[in-house]
Amino acid sequence: MMDLQEMVDELQREAQAAVLAAKDLDALQQLRIKYLGRSGVIREQYKQIGQLPEEDRPLAGQALNKATKMLEKLFDGRTEALTRQAEQDKLAADSVDVTLPGRVPAGGRQHPLLATMDEMIEIFLGLGFVVAEGPEIEDYYHSFEALNYPEFHPAMAEQDTFYITDDILLRSQTSTVQIRAMEQQEPPVRIIVPGRCYRRDTVDATHCHTFYQLEGLLVDEGVTFADLKGTLEIFAQQVYGDRCHVRFRPDFFPFTEPSAELALTCTLCDGKGCRVCSNTGWLEVGGCGQVDPNVLAGVGYDTERYTGYAFGVGIERFAMLRHGIDDIRLLYSGDMRFLAQF
Ligand code: DAH
């Protein structure tokens, strides 16, 4: 009898060690089959009871029952522990480490040229202008004839336009949209026209075959040159601050009379004179003037009743001054090393 008890104890110890060493639920299941299964170790021991003397059998039975209960408890406990462990492992594997630095997506940004354009547009919207647009592929009439260019006028040839046919061309100035806008509405007209223009210019640090202009046109009763001057002065100060002023010098454009060249106080030297303004203290940014009555008459406006002013400036110039860009080609290069700075 003592032998059996010892054997049962030994069996329990061995099973206990094996169960605790089981690494996962599969291994544990194999052990359960080995000890408690239909042809397991315990079952084998029960079969041996028949071989014992009659009087020893009850005690042997009790010992095996106890061992069976004990092993069942042992297996259940370990099953529970391993199940919990498996759940925790899964959670840990699925979890997000919130302390990891984020991956910053390569974000797109507005191009410095268009950002400058938007800023200029904002200022004029604040002054009551609305944005108008027109085609980049234009006809001769809207490009020159309606803008009061006489046939074979040198100013026209000077522009060295990209012609597609004799009559169709890439517009060389946004002034074309003055005509298109006036054809579509009666005065008062208060428009600005941001847009792309093309000229057969040789490309260098300050010229490009493709460039942007911002055109302005105001037509109403009693509009004078003083209104033009005041509007552009306000614009200049909103862009560059109160110390910036406008300068007008006589110029010629077929569609304005009188015409003026528009210059702003050089923002880099505050008007004192520097390399960028060729020591003049002024930067030329475009042209302007009183709309020529011939232009107004051409779109059917009553020239006795209405007068107007117009202006046109290059947007690249503003963008380059604003950011200290010394080569216009950078604006069209698409070079990420340049663009990433803005
Ligand atoms: N269109 C002219 C140019 O491209 C600029 C200009 C001058 C526009 C006078 C105007 C203006 O509206 O009145 O050089």
C-alpha cells in the first residue's frame, strides 16, 4: 500500500512540474491527455487496483481519486493562467506606442508666386474690386485692336508675341481681359485680373517667356487720375507698409491716356538707394493710366458719362522682392530644394 501512495505522490510531483513548465495551451492539452486522458497515466493506475489485495483496494482508490482531483485543479489553474497570458500577449502585440515620434507626411504647400498673388488679390478685394478672368489663348482683336493699338504700331511688335495663327495668340498682357469684362457688363466696373501671360522673351534672371500679371480696371462716373493714385498708394502700403509710396512717371500705352510708369519705394533700402533699385530708391512694378476714351467707345460705353483708370503689375516682381529671390527662373523650376523653403 505504501508503495502505491508513494507512487501517487511521485506522479503528482512530476505532473505538477510538467504543468508549470507548459509554455502554451497546446502543450498543456497534451499533458492533460497524458495524465488524465482515457488511456492516461491515472487511468492505468486505476486498472492496477484489481491486482492489489482486497483490503488495500479502497485506500488505493481514495488515493487515486484525490490525485485525480488535485491534477484537475492543477490543470484548470494553469489553463486559466495561460489563457490570460495569451490575451495579454495579443493586446501587447496590437497596442500602439503613443510615445513614438509621428511620421510627418510630406505636405504640399502653396507656391510662393501664387501665395503672393493671393495676398495682392486680398488687398483689392478689400477695396471693393472683384476678380475677373479671361482666356490665355486670345484673338488679335482683344489683344491689340480693342486696346487701341493702331495697325503696325511698334508697341505691338515690341511685345514679340507667340502667335498660333495670324489671328490667335498667347496673350502677352492681362489688359485683354479689360475688354472682355467691359463687353459683358455696363459700368460701374471694378475688376482685378490675376493671370498668366506669355512673351517671346529671352529667358534670364529677370525675364521669362511665361509670367503673371495683376491687372486692374475701374470705370464709373467721375473717375480721375487722383483715384488711381490713391488706390495704388493704399495698395503699396498694404503690401509693404506705411513708408512705401508710389511714383508716377509719364509713359505710353495705347489703351491709356495719360499713361504712367508705376514705381514703388524700394523696400530693401527704404528708398535710400541700393543695388536692387540701381541706387534710385524706386522699383518699377508696372504701368497704369486713365482709360483711353477710344477703348471705352469700342465696347459701347458712353464716354461723355464714364471715365476710368487701369493698371497692370508683374506678380513675379512682388514675390521676388518679398522673399529676396534673385532669379525669376527659380519660380518656374519646380526645384524642391528651392520650394521647400517656403
Ligand atoms: N499691359 C501693360 C504691360 O503689359 C501694363 C499696363 C500698363 C496695364 C498700363 C494697364 C495700364 O492696365 O493701364 O506692360
